[in-house]
Amino acid sequence: MTDSNLRTHVEEYLSFRRGLGFDMRSAACHLRNFACYAEQIGHRGPITVDLATRWALRSRSRDPAQAVRRLAFIRVFARHRALIDPATEVPPVGLLGRAPRRRQPHIYSDAEICSLLQQASRMRPRGGLCAKTYVAFFALLVSTGLRLSEACRLTCGDVDLDRELLTIREGKFRKSRSVPLHRSTTRALTLYVAERDEVVRSDPSSFFFCTERASMLRRDTVQDAFGCIRRRLGWTAQGRARRPRIHDIRQEVELRQQILLETERERVLRVELADARAGRLTAQ
């Protein structure tokens, strides 16, 4: 296998994975860099552990875990290539150590959520559309657990308040899905729509969340706004698992849903046990 073939195989692999719905942006960057490195050093033949390791260790980051992460991209690619070319060597797990586990997310308390929304309502200009937009935006994240990018991309046509339903288009793995809204969330969004439409014109293709100056909320803009609110509230990592992040809102919603699910399972189990006991008593 020549170096040019390696580049070809990388592109074929990326196309294959994208066809399955995977977001390959990070993998594409690393694998293409890997193929260029193999060309630069004159590598010929299938992927080897030595080639993959040398490339992974070329990371400019001072974080030793970065080399572990880089090697992980090659490992997945090599496994795919090994199905086609048995001579391909797959780097074993743990060869360069193990990447540290992700830190535990921050779980928001009800008081912290109230503080977040209160501070959002004080954004300048006071009483303007910007403050109302961020209150509605953060409230929607809290009630639904949407990803930040999904909420930013919502259009007016995606929000059906009459049916109390959101349509998320091309979410994770480029899949679309429907998200039901709680009645209280529907009421809050209905109020926001009335206030928004007094300031800006909208149609089904318009972005649902906007301000006087921006036709949509962008991910980095929301991150900056959240960072300002966090500083005003004095939220730090002290006394917490980590400094609160906007992404942790989704984690908190998922945890709450899991607790509700487990509670419902326990309730169903108790009912089934009670029915079974009643059936045995009746049979006697």
C-alpha cells in the first residue's frame, strides 16, 4: 500500500462513517494529518503500530493524554482497515496509557436555576428583547435538555406550540426527532413569541430565538453570555465537582429523567407484585 493509497483509504473510511450518520470532523482532521505524516516520512505498506505511535507522540500539546486521544483515532481506523487488509496492525488499548476519565458534571440545584434565569432577565438593555430571549432560551434548555446547538438552530417552523412539540432537525448523528413540551414551557414560549413579534418580524423559516441585533443566537455568543452570568453569580469550582457549564444543564435534565424512570419502574414492579400476591390468594 502506497502513501497515496493511505490518503484514499482515509477518505473512503470518512465517507463510510458519515454515511452511517457519524460526525467525523475531529476524526477527519486527525486522520488526514496522519496520512500526510506517513507520506512525509516515506512510509509504504499497511498501517503499523510503530507508525501510529510515532505520529500520536508528535502532538504539540503538553497534555500527555492528547497522544492517547490521537492514537485512539488511528486505532478505530486501523480496526476498519484490518477487515480489508489483514496485514494492518491495530494499536492495542493502553499502549500510551489511558486518557483520564471525564470529570463529573455539575448538577444544578433549583436555586441555581432560578438565579440563572433571574440574572438572564437583567441583561442589557433592561427590559429589551435580548434579556427576554435568553430567559426563554435557558428555560427551554432546563425543561427539555436540548443540546446548545439544537436550541440555537430552532426555527419558528420547528416550534409547534399548538401541538406542544419541537422538531429537532439533524441533531446528533444527523438524525431528526420530536421533543414534547411541558404545558408550562408552552405557556412561557407563547409569551416570548408575543414579545418577540412586537420587536422583529418572523416567518416559519426565521430562527426562533433572536435579539434586536441578531437574527439568531450563535453558540459562541450564548457561551459568552453564560460566562458573564456565571461571573456575576460567583460560580466557581470551589465546593462543586467542577465549575458549572452550560452543557451541564443537559446532564442535569438527563439525570432527572433517569430518576423519574427508575421511580416509575419501581412503581410498576410494586403493582405487579401486588397483583401476583392477590392472584395467589384468590387461587387458594
